[in-house]
Amino acid sequence: MIQTTSGLFKGLLVTAGVALATGCVSQSSLDEVKAMASKASQDAAAAMSMAKSASSAASAASDAAARAQRTADSAASAANESQQCCVRTNEKMDRMFQDMMKK
């Protein structure tokens, strides 16, 4: 969008320059070119503002995703530790049962 607007602005300036050089530009034509250039400049500023907002939103989303990943990693670690504890408890119970059967 910015490149297109910038290209349009440059094209308008070149057109105005050529028209002035050839001497066939009326004041109304010049005013029209100025208005178009002003509009192009405003459009470029609006596009830049939207791009900055989008960049900020993308950065916030990236930060949120990183926090979510850390939370998921922590939950997976806790689940793994819990599973290991369960396995150890079952092994203890099996040994106790085997010891009781020997007696």
C-alpha cells in the first residue's frame, strides 16, 4: 500500500513537472494535482499507522504464545513427574505384595 501510494505520488509529481515544463497547465489542473498528492500523502500516513498497529499486535500475540508454551511445558513436566511417582508407588506395592506372599 505504501509503495503504491508513494509510486502514485511520484507519478503525480512527474506529471505536474512535465506539464509545467510544457506550459500547458492551468491553475485548476495544478490544484487538482496538488489535491491528489495531498490525498496520496494522507493515505500513506494512514497505511503507516495501520502497519505500526499490526506490528504491535503481532508482537503481543508472539509474547502470549511464548507464555502459553512455557505454561504447557510446565504442565507436561508436572504430569511426567506425577507419572513417575505413580510408577514408583506401584513398584513398591508389588514388592510389598511379593514379600507378603513369601511369608
